[in-house]
Amino acid sequence: MKKKLYFGSNLKMYKNVAQTIEYLGRLQELTADLDRDVFTTFIIPSYTSLDRASGLIDQNLILLGAQNMCWEEQGQFTGEISPLMLRELGLKIVELGHSERRHVFGETNEMMNLKVKAALSHDFIALLCIGETGEEKDFGVSDEVLRTQLIMGFRDVSPAYIPKIWVAYEPVWAIGVNGKPASSAYAQEKHHVIRETLKEIFGEEGASIPVLYGGSVNPGNANELIVQEDIDGLFVGRSAWDAENFNALIRDAIRTWRENEA
Ligand code: PGA
């Protein structure tokens, strides 16, 4: 039985500062009554919105995160953002290895490992995103790809960090406007592979790492996804970018989960 559920969104390269602040304020108000011991909500806006957002948003209600981070604290890394700069803003989460970082900007598993270790040593929650491409799925190597991303991403990471680790499974072929959502059965199967691999990496305790599903989550599939045994939460893109709609999706999913647990 799952004890906690996670609902979050990465705003990608959408919304300016004013729009982000308005969105976050509204979402905070709409979801204020949710029991945060059970339901964790988080939003990952653009870098330019983070300073204002962290000043205005109560992170006991909505955790804030950054979409990426450099593994070095400072240096000749033009265009990069340091863990110290993100700490200065009081952020809680760093998202690493989103499909667009890996596939549009060429980030590798080796880089993920450096970033995961840097995020954890600076006391962030490291949210590592993994997922196979459509081609890898067609060749039948999805499990191998997911296992590789996890084993390389978490190499030399001590189990002591388990409480600060989250994983998002986002099949590349399921993400974005051209994506096709994974069926709940397929997602569950892969989440199970992920759970077993996390146990292999970290020992039994690895099973407690939350694993979220992302990729075309919408009001039509959120409920069947959230009741899958190994899905601990939903990492939503487009369907979350309107506060009213995201709040409705979250509440519907919680209702369905409760009915299923009863
Ligand atoms: P989507 O994005 O829900 O718009 O497919 C998911 C993601 O990239 O995290």
C-alpha cells in the first residue's frame, strides 16, 4: 500500500515571471487544504521565475525546484547554474535528466551521475528523470535502457541519501505534443523494473524511493495510472499548466486512489 502520493509539474520553457507567479499563487490557494503529510505537490518553473516564486510561495505547501543544474559550484561554465546559486533561493528540488535535456541538449548518463551527486551533497531532492526512446522500445531494450540510466545515474550514491531521491519514469515517446501516453499496464510494468533496480542499487530500502510517471498524463488517464501498484505519483506537463485544471486532476486522482485503497 502506498502511503504518500506525489503530484508535480515542470513548466519547461513556458510562462513568464508574472504568469508563473499568478499560476503558483492560484495553485497554492486551490490545493491549500490537501494533507501534505500524504500528498506532496511541487512545481518546477523557469530559472527566471525562481527568485520571486521562492519569496512568495510557501514550500510547506508547494515545493519548488529547478529544471537543471551544473555539477560544479563555480567556474568557467558559461550559461550554467550552480548548486550554490539554487541553494541561495531556498529551492528544495533539482530535476535532472529530463528527456529534453538528454535528447535535445545531449546530456549523458555520466553527467547525470555528477549532477545527482552534486544535488544530494547540496541537500536538494534529486529528481532523476529516465525513459526509453521509441526506437529503444521497438528494439525491445527498454528495461536495459532504464536499468542503465539508474545504475549509471546513481553510481557511488550512498543509501543514506535515499530520503532525498525521487525518480520520474518518462518514456520519451510519451512526452509532449507528439507524445502518445503509455498505457497504465505498460507504465506499471516499467515502474516495477525501476523499483527492482533501485533495490538492487540501494538494497531493500531502495523500494521506498518514490517513482513518478510522466508523459502525456491527462484527466483521461491520471486515475488509472495513480492506482497502479508501483506508481507513486504523476509528473504532469501540459495538463498541469492551468491551476484549475491541475487541481481538478489531482483531486480526481486522490479520490480514485482512496476508493481503490478502501
Ligand atoms: P507532457 O510533459 O505531460 O506535456 O507530455 C511531460 C514531461 O515532459 O514531463
